[in-house]
Amino acid sequence: LGTAYASKFPVFVSRQGNDPGVSQVLEEFGDLVKAINAFEFVDRGQRKKGFEGGQWTSYYKISQHYASCLRWMFVTQGFSRVVVLEDDLEVAVDFAPYFEAMAPIYDSDHTIFCVSGWNDNGMTTVVSDNKNLLRTDVFPGLGWMINKRLYEELNPKWPLAFWDDWMREKAQPRGRSCVIPEVNRVYTFGDHGNSVDRGFWKRYLEPIRLNGDPVQWHKLDLSYIKMPSYANHIAQQIRTASKIGIAEVNSSPAETRVIVYSGEGDYRTAANTIGIHTDFKNGDPRGSFGHVNLAYVRGKKTFVVDSRTLDSIRSGRQDWPYAWAGVADIVRAG
């Protein structure tokens, strides 16, 4: 994180077990680690229906560990915001300044669910602007900030297992979205784990670009990421973009283009061609906002847009990100 941010971002570690390798790493960090939470899994026999078998135990341990860690940081340590980093992540040179700049925006804009350093579609071949911020309806995890307001909302209903999938269910964000950088501020070198196999890592995670050119975030006007400014900003670009077919994506001379899809199969064809994630989470394409994804193809800005979203934008609806999606109980700014 850099010595300049050591006091602003004190490091706390939550660990399970007494692995000697972990102990050695912690000793190497010395006084940089302010305190250690010794987590122990307590199995009370509670299980999610359909996931009672022993092969799922690790997911219960992980979810309980996250609950313990967040409670320790917000309740015991008394912090108002926490940046969560898994132990298989590398951070960018401007990781700390990024989160520092986003903190007041997060606190003031209640349409922000979380702030993350991870862009699911941050592959080197499809990103361009390391100063640009995006929003996504799909919780990204992997180096993310949560404030006390959200913690107090989520803690009473924290799940037994599969905490990250639970965070992506509509009942948690309630129309809120996460702020992410176009170019990643974290990189995962974990090529295997409970939810990741080497094939997935090789295709979607290894190609991620970790920012290497520090941005002076405090000097930038980041107000465009607030709602409704962000939705208006994206809608205006889409209205003026050239509509192309997926077959034209590598040949169209237009600097800003729109590819329209109808249904998951259509989206996956476009995503495969461009080189971004093809999967959906609770009905939303990974990395998308209002079913809009951004990618750069041969340097050309390319929006991949659901046909229903495009209809809402063209009709001038200010609520276009949620106009047809049926999101109930939307959290408004304020």
C-alpha cells in the first residue's frame, strides 16, 4: 500500500488455523499488521437446503469467517469503512488512493452498494482508460469496500454459506450498484479454490490488466459516477453511438459503437467474440449495469446492450437501468 498510506489504511488480518507459512508471512509484515483476528469455525449443524453434504463445508466456513471478520472490524475495532482483501490478491500502485477518493462518494450516494477494485471484464485486450470509473449491478468482490451503513443492513441476515452469490441476489443490493475502475486495481493469482478452477482462471482471470500507471485520484472530478449523472452519461453515449452487428465488430470504423443483443444466447455469442465474460448472475451479465457492458475492441469503444435497455434509453426514460428489470424496493440517492 505504500508507507504514505500506512497510517490511513491500517492492516488487520483475520485468519483461521495456525498454518506456519501464514505465521511466517505475518511476522515478515511486523508492525504493519495492527491486530489479528483468530477465527474458529463453529459447526452448529445448520445447513442450506440441498447443500448438506460434507463437500460443502468449506463454503460454510468461508461465510462464517467473513461474518466474524466484518463484525470484528465494525463492532470491535469501530471502523466506519473496511476494504476487504483476500489473501491471493495483488494490489495496484494507486490502490489506496483510489479507495480514499471513493470513500466520501460512497458515503454520500446511497445508490452505491459497494466500491471494488475489480472489474470482471478488465482483460488487457478490452480496457483502455485507467482513469475511468464504471458501475456494475453484479457484486464483483475481490478487493472491495463496505461501509458501516451497509454492514448494519446485511449483518442480521448474513447467509450460512455462499456469501458472494448471496450478495448478488436482488434482495441485497435492491437496485444499488457497485463502483469499479475500468482498469483493475487488484489482480488475483489464485488459480484454484472453492469456486475457481484453473480453466476459469486461465480464460477470465489471468488476462486481467493490473494498473501500473498511478492516477492522482484526488485531482479528478469523479462526480459523474453518482446517480443519476452516471446513467445519463452512459445513455447519452449509447444514443449517439453507431449500431453495428457482431460480425462488424472488428471492421467498423466508428469510434463508438453499440451491439444489441436479445436473450442470453445472443449475449454469449457477442461476449465470446469480444472476449469478455459470458455468464449471468441472477439474470444480469457479469460486469454489466442496466444490462450494458463496455469493452474496447481494436481501440473502439463498444457497448453491448440489451435490446430492452436500448428501447428504454431511446424512449427517454430516466430510470432506464431498471425500467424493465422488475427491481423492487429500489434504494434511492440521499
